[in-house]
Amino acid sequence: EVVSDDDEVTLTVKRLRRQPKISVKLQYPPSDNLPDASIELFAGENLRRAMLTRGIKLNDKFAERFDSGGMGDCGADGTCATCVVSVGKGMDLLSPMKQQEEQILKTKPRWR
């Protein structure tokens, strides 16, 4: 189907809702020799996705997988635990864990 310049789409926005932002402080392991960093996220934003889009490396291709014991990551399936982070403060600001995440991290209560 050919669309001409006369075709128009009109969207009516009922309301815009301002989402609160949160600041996340990143602390790397001393062995990484990297300075601490901060990023700003929208409340409810996926932490893994937000960190990756901001250029923060999470996975190590040589990391041992939780699920299979092999190497590499699962590609965001939530099964290998190679991109987990330790939450030092603000756990109450995170969304509730899903069942799979609870099972994988049951022995690591500060990890997400």
C-alpha cells in the first residue's frame, strides 16, 4: 500500500505522568580499579537494561553461569545470574522478586 503525504495520524494524549527518578550509586569491586559512578533511572525502570544502555558492562564472557555451570551469559533470560548486583541500600525501592529470581538468589538476600 502506498502512503501519500496527505495521510496523517493524529494522537490525542490524555495526560502525561511524570515518573519519579532515582539515583543509583555504582561501586565496583576493588580488583576492577574503577571509580564509583552514579546513574539516574526512572522508578520502575529495568535495572539491567538501564545499566547496559548507559554503557555499564555487567557480564563477563568468562563468568561461570549459575544455571548450567558453563561460561557466558543467558542474554537476559534471568537464569544464569552473571549480571546480578549486590544492593547495599534501597532494597525497599526495588520491585518484588519474581519466583525464578527468588529461587536463583535465595542464598544471597542482598543480590538482585
